[in-house]
Amino acid sequence: QVQLVESGGGLVQAGGSLRLSCAASGLTFSQYTMGWFRQAPGKEREFVAALSWSGGRTFYADSVKGRFTVSRDNAKNTVYLQMDSLKPEDTAVYSCAKARFGTVVAAPIGTDEYDTWGQGTQVTVSS
């Protein structure tokens, strides 16, 4: 069974950094596009970033562009989200997800484009 497990969340002051990891198992990891989403209390899940299966294409929400970086290590079956210059509004539960495909043309920002989700890791940014 496909399983995604996030780690690396925590409490950080505004302006600080965190690196999230998502370890995948039960799939041919390198063949799938991977994405990161976040959900704050009372809000719907929103797209954060994604990376194509080859690592050749990256996509970012406007709210995080220039501050967050998504990457992957296929040998370790792991995708990362480096978060710099964190803001209080970045506070949310961050989840990684596996897309239904490997090749992407446009940014895969819809939740329905993904079929497997991790449990999420909490990121809290204090002012």
C-alpha cells in the first residue's frame, strides 16, 4: 500500500526556516509528480508547491514563491519542502501528496489531481 509520512514540522519564529520531508513507500516513487499542500484551521486545503517526477519542473503558489523550495531525492524516496522567511500566515498543517501522473504541463494545484496523502505535519510560525 502506498504510504506517505511527513516530518520536520515544528514551532519557529517569523523569519526562520524549516525543512519538511515526505518519505514514500509502496510505489515507484520516481515515476510520480509530488506535491505539497497546507491547511489552516477553518480554511480549505491549498496548494503550496509541486515537483514533476523527473525533478525538471517545479511549481509554487504565489504566496510562497521565492521563499519555499521543493526538491526530491528519488534514491531515498523522499520529497522535501525547504521553507525560508516564514511568516505567521504560513502556519498550517502541511501534507505531501502523490499525483495521479508523472508528466505535468500546467501547475497541478487541484487536490483532485492527487490520489494519496500523508497525515501532515504541523508548522507554527510565531510573530
